[in-house]
Amino acid sequence: MIFNMFKVYNKNSCPLKELENNSVDSLITDPPYGISYQHNYWDKDLPKKEIWENSLLKVKPGGFGLVFSSVRLMHRLMVDLEDSGFLIKDVLFWSYLNGMPKSRNVGLLIDNELGVESEKAGEYKYVQGYKKDGADNYKTEHKHKLTPSSDIGKKYDGAGLGVKPAYEPIILIQKPLEKGLNIAQNILKFGTGSLNFEGSRLPYEKGEGKVGHNPHEKGRVPANIIRTDEFNDGYDKFFLVPKVRQHKEDFNFHPTLKPVGLMHQLVNLATFENQTVLDPFMGSGSTGIACIELKREFVGYELDESYYKIAERRLEAIIKTPKLF
């Protein structure tokens, strides 16, 4: 679908045949992590390197990119991006306190291995979310809370297999400047080559005095940590944005939906007004919404038809009832 400020395609993004070389200003995307998240078929493998090679061709020299990843396979994705010709500039951390623990009680595993029945120690209500039927159709059931019975099981009661996740990495990349040009020359020719600090500064809190050796009226330069909760740590401040709760949009069942507020900050950082953002893994369209609200053009690809329709619906709604900053 092509609609004024955005162009979205329900197809494999790998070839990117619809785009001319050196035609987009930035690459901002949330690709498959390759960790089989919640057993989704589209997350079984990392993207083929070809998509990054083709994206490099479409991004203007000096253009920046932001690519979400997982902690476990970030290193492999970074190698693919670097081998494709992008420069690795930094890794931003989107930090939050309410990640989903991925562990099991080792004491209960030991009981099971020994053939010992664990003791029942009460009940709890288990809610399984991310159902395609919407937020009102989550599966809820009562389960027994168990405690180890064996002596060795009791020793390891509560021991786990992994710490609670509290951040997602976002790889900051850049296409090299055109050969023979310095930064200023590259910006004059292509409009790319720098991050937009003025558009992505973090405003001072109400009543807070300006800080730093050279305080700026608009606030602090954005940091490489983006977090959801205040830590009351005095001087250091980071962009705060809550995680998405699926009940906010009943029709949007995408399991890895990113907050539009988070995408605002990333789009503001990597681009300037009227520039174009490419997202080869559009999902349900949060990056596109941020682009439209911030007066950027957006090109998105999504292979899954159901997610594509969600993105299309959300983008059309923003066009009809704009909330431009």
C-alpha cells in the first residue's frame, strides 16, 4: 500500500526492489531475534545476511541505523551487519524492570529426577498472554505451588537457570561516508552523517536546574541507555518509556510490539524532519507511526499478512487523525 507519507509492502523485504540505491536516510528495524520467542515460526532464525547487504545499498552514505536484537545472539547479528558493510557505532540498551523471567525451580527438577513427589504449598493464578484472540482472551488457570520434598531438592529450592531479563540491546550502525568526503561534505551532499541530538535531547524534569559543564536549554544529550523506570540516581537521566501492555490495543496481538514512545526517541535520534526511514521487518508498524507523527516518511515491509494488516490499520488511523509534534 502506498499512502502519501508511507509505503508499506506485504512481501519479503530481502530484495528491496522497490527502492533505489542511496534513497533512504536511515534503517530502523526490529528483526527476528533467532531465539524462537514464544515458539513463533518467524523467530526461528536470524535474518539472512542478504537483507543487510541490500539495506546498505539503499541507505545513503553516512546514514545511521538502529537494529533491535537479543542478548544471546547480538554478537552474531553484529558480525552480519559488519560483514555487510555497516560500521558498528554503539549498542543502546532499552532497560526495563518488568521483564519476563525465563527460569525454573531447580529443586523441583531434582525431585522429578529422583522420582520424588514434590509437596503442594498452595495455589496461584497463572495467566498466559499474547493470544491472537486479543487481550480479553488470555488463558487463565489455577496451578499448585510446589516445594521440593527431597533433602537435596530442598537445598536447591528456588535456584534457577537464568537471571531475569531487564534490557534489550539496540545496535547503532552507520553506512560509511562516501569515499573522499568528510562529514560536512557528506551532509551537504546527502543530508546524512550525523545524529540528531537537538531533536532527541532529554528535557529537564519540572523544577530541575540545568546541569553539566555546558547546559543546554533543551535538555541533556541522549545516552546509550534507554530505560522505563526512574532509579533516583541523581545526575544521570535517561529517556523513560513504559513497555507495551497488550490490552491497550485489542486488535494488535503482535507478541514483540515496541512502544511508539520508544520509537519516537530512536527516530528522532537517527533522522531529521522530512527524511525517510526504512524498516524491513515492520511487524505491526510502531516505527511507521513514530515516523508519521514526527514528519518523516516511512517505507516498511512485513511478510506476515496478519501483522501487515494490523500495521496498515494503525498507519491509516494516524494519517486520518494526526498527532504531529
